[in-house]
Amino acid sequence: GHLDQSVPGLGEDEIGRLAASFERMRRSLKSRLDEMALLLSASQRLASSYDLERVLPPILEGVRELTQSDQVRLVLVADSLGWSSGTLFASGGDPGGWAGLDPAILELCRQRGRFVLENPARARALLDLGSLSAPLEGLLALPLRSEDVFVGCLWVGYLRPHVFSPDATNLLSILAGQLGVSVANARLFLQAQVERSRLSSILETTPDGVILLDAHGLV
């Protein structure tokens, strides 16, 4: 059960091959358990609060550690509640001016959905990489949606060439789905608070009596 401890190599005989097989199983099992732990933690955090500034940073940090990426960024679109386009949460600092790519990546996700860039030469056809102070050698971006509403994007970047495995892509797709719903719910909650505050202000300042009726005309 000590999955953090690697199984040492024991040569090329049958025992050595068995040890190598156990090591492969250990790495695979640890990876799956880490993914499940991240998804469970994200679900619990997102369900516990609508305060995105509190719940998102540890989730993005967990994504960065699990994917071993150099940066994870979450970019939101503008809405009528004061969220400006480009509102973001990030983990890993900004290793090379990558923040300047946020608007372009957000728009690409809006138009194309999920996209992967593993070849910088091809990436230049879609993104302006010339202004970066550090190379962006690998990128995976996923749209955040709630039903059919596009609310933002989640993307991970690498300073070195990186090949995205199907498992990693599927994990991030599931997480992006959770984040999209949570961002939309947070906005609905904020909108409800704004409307409740507005109604309270009206009721407190009006000089007239107020009678409320339901849909059936009952007081």
C-alpha cells in the first residue's frame, strides 16, 4: 500500500522482471488514485462554496501537480454582473508572459472547443508566440460550458515538449465540465444576491405599503 515508494530493479531474471512489472502497476495505480483524489477534492470544494476566489486556487494547484505542467490558467468570459472578460485564476506563476495568450486561447476555445498544441511550429498559425519570453512547447485548452453556454476555458502549458495522453486529456475534460457548471452556478448565485439586495432596497425605501401575491393570487 505504500504507493509513493518505488519498487527497486532486481536484475534481468524472473524476480527482476516481476519487480519491473510491480513497478509499472504501482505507477499506474498511483496515477489513477491521484486522479480520483483530485476529482473528489474538486467536487467537494465546488459543492461547498460559490466563492470561486477561495475554491479555485487549490484545485488548479492540484491540476498543475498532477499534470506536472508549468502553468494552469482558467479564463472567464465577461457577463453582466461585473465579471470582465479575462478574469482568471492561475497556478504556477507566469513563466514567460503566457498571460498575454489568454484572450486568443479563450476565443479559440469558443470557436473550436478543445484543442491541443504539441508542435510549436503549428501553434504559430493560431497563436502569437513571438512575444513570449519563455517558450510554450505544449498546450492543452478545454472550454468551460454549462449546458450550451460558454463561460470560459481551462488551459495547461509546458516549457518543454509534451505529449498529452488520453488519460490526462479525459481527466481534464471531466474537470473542465465540473468547473463550467460551478462557474455558471456561482454567477447565478451572485445574480440572485444582486436581485435580492435590489428588492430589499426597494422595499426599505418605498413610503407605500407592499402586498405580495403568489401565482394563484394568494396574499
